[in-house]
Amino acid sequence: MRAHIIYTLLATSLLSVPTFAQEETIGVQKQTNLDIVIYNNDRALVKDTRLVPIKQQINNIAFSNISGQIIPSSVLLTGAGIKFLENNFNYDVLSYESLLQKSIGETVTLEYMNPKTGKAETSEAELLAINGTSPILKINGKIDSSYPGRILFNQIPENLRVKPTLVMTISSDKTAQQNLTLSYLTRGLSWDANYVAQMSPDNQTMTLTGWVSLTNNSGTDYKNANLQVVAGDVNLVPDYIARPRMMMKANMAMDSVVMESAAGMAQENIADYHLYTLPRKTDILSNQTKQVSLLSADSVSIQKTYTFDNQLQPYSEVKQVKPQIQISFINTKQNNLGIPLPRGVIRMYQSDKQGQMIFIGEDRINHTGNLEKVRLNMGTAFDISADAKQIKKNQIADNITEKTFEITLKNGTNSNVTVDIIENFRGVWKILSETQKSSKPTAHQAKWTISIPSEKEVKLTYTVQEKLPMPKTRPIGVSR
């Protein structure tokens, strides 16, 4: 009786197990919506919605044409009345190498040119192994590793996909067609900002144009997508897991560069980051760099300065130095900006007398918020210089020194210029005398702002006292 009860329970339980569900491939032709959010640090969030025929109980749904650099542990599938049970990322895609690897031990067709007849002929062979990319074949009972023809594969091996595919097992409480949204994080999609600044002839204003450069190395096309980019450094956990082989090909050459010039991207705050939304759908093709308009601002007020930054305290008798050329501007609404500027490179241009744009320098900016000041280094001035020398040094005590410097500033241009001289000092310091008034930007810096007339020289002489901490001494007879 007991055995009969056990047998009945076992039979009942076996009947309740759902039968194996056939795989249903859902391609991009079933796609009803695509949202992509790209971050600065080689991460993107993809939300791919497709119309899927679902049967009651167990379903195996294969989403094809997904990113080849998907992070499988980030996958989320959502839909009405479904439960997400399992996912398998199949990244072993169709290629000559994978066909060879999967066909080892199988019969393949060989095609070669008969030198006597000049016609193509075929024969069968067994693929035994692969030496690098060279197949080792068994032909008519003999082993050949340098066959002069080509291999024709009779079929696509099992489990070899044409495109990266995510196979998900789900359960459903009803049979219906519905939209399922596959959300996942991926590598291989990145963006950065690039800016072009056109300087006015008088160096008083500029026109600033910003572009978002999108790079797709994920191995998949994204068409008709709603695009957003996030500016800010999102914290990521270091990835210690080795990536699949195909993911190592991410840094490949771009096939094309596409530029879209239209209305700029709308900006909004999200958490402590800034979100930029493209106001139209766009395509981001595999191995492509695309540029879309971010912003355009006219008549941005700028200030041009020449700066000697801690360069003029010589160790030798005379030291000649050229200043750095700096362009600065304030990111405010009053200055026709006032929007967050994502990190990127600003390239500066200015017209010559014939109206031709000439490249005059570039610099990188960090994420720059509203009300912040931007400083750009253009390069080194040609016709402005400083000759500096130390003309006196007094050792007041073991740790107190007084030094006097003379700096001759020369302006060889045909216009008046203003230069900033910034010097760093050690310990407790003070300026004892100076021929031009200085300021103190930081605890260790003195700054002089000096005007130099066209084709003239101006001298700055100052004396500084530095008091350094006394070295610690040990009592006599005490060793370390």
C-alpha cells in the first residue's frame, strides 16, 4: 500500500512538470521602443521593448541583436503577468573561427580548383583539429594540414548564433502577445563632450558650440532610439571577471563618423548628475562615432590673460620665461550660458585678416556647473617674455632667508597687455618690499597683475622673507 502511494505521488509530480518549451526568437523587427542612456565611464543602460507571443506556463524567449558587451548580471525583463526564471547570454557568434571550432569531428565539404581541367571540384573530409586558423583535415584516409582549397560547411553548428543573443526562461499565467521590456547595462557605448570656440578679433567675446560624441563599440546597431546621456561620475564596482573573447575586440577602428546638427539637447537634473535628452530619435550604428548638437551660445564674454605660474624664481643668474596664454569665462545666464558643461575638450579658433579660421589651441575642462569659472590654456606667448634674476640673498638665521628678485617684463606686441605673475613660497613668508602691489590668492602664493604698454618693458622688484620650521634635534647621546 505504501509503495502504491509513493508511486502515485511520483507519477502525479512528473505530470505537473511542464514540458520543454521550444525557443522563440524575437528579432529587432518586433521592436516597439528603444531607450538608451549613456554614461561617461563606458556604461550604458539599454531598455529594449519588443512584442512577444507568450504561451501559458514556460517560455524560452531569445532576444537577438543585443549588445555583444552586455553585463548579464544586470538583466531585467518586465511585463504583465510574467516571472523571470533564467537567462543565458550566448556570445559565441558566427565567424570563420567559430565555424571551424564547432565543426571539429564533423564532415565538411572541400572545394578546390583542378589544375588540369581548370574547373572547381568538391570532395568530403573530416575536420580533425585547428592549428591556429589552419584546419587539419583527414582526406581519403590521409592527414593534410595545408589544403590548397577552401572549406564549405554543410550546416551551422548547434548553439552558434548569427548575432549575440540572450535566451530567457519565463513563466506566464496566460497566453497572449504583449510588450516585454529587456533592460540591461552594457559596455562598449560611451560618450564625451567636445566644444568649438570661435574667438572674436578683439579677444573680448566668443561663440561656443558644443557637441556630444557617441561611440558604439558594442557590436550591435541601435536604430530609432530615444537617446539620453548622463554627465557625472557614477560609482562603479571594479570588474574582476574576465570578459568573453568577442568583448576584447571593443577598441576597433570606427567605420564612420556621423554629425547631426539640429536643436541642442534638453538638460535636467537627476540625483546629483545632469541628464541631457536628444529631442528626436536617432541611429547609433556599430563601429560608428556620431556627433549630435549639445549647445550653441553667441557673444560669450571672455578674458585673455598671460600668466607666469611659479616660473620666475631662478636658481641661475638669469632666467627667461614665456607666459601661458589663458582664456577665461564665467558660466552664467548673464554671459549667455548658465547650463552645466560636461567634461570635454574645447578647441579654439580665430579668423585671420582674410577671414579664414585658424586653430589657436585647445584645453580640457572638467564637469563645470552653473556660476563656475572656466580657465583654458591656449599655449605659450611668442612676443611676451620675462627675464628674472635673483639680485640679493641674506641668511638671517638658520631657518630664515630674505631674497630679492628683479623681473623685467617685455611686450613685443602692437597692443597693451596684462600679465599675472604667481609665485609660491615656503613656510611662513611675507613680502618685505615690492615695486608693484601684490595680492595673496592662497596661503602659499603671491600674485602680481601688471600692465605692459605695447613694445615696452616694465620691471618688478620684490623682497620676500621665508621662515622654515626648525629641524627636530635629538638629545646628545640618544641614537635613533
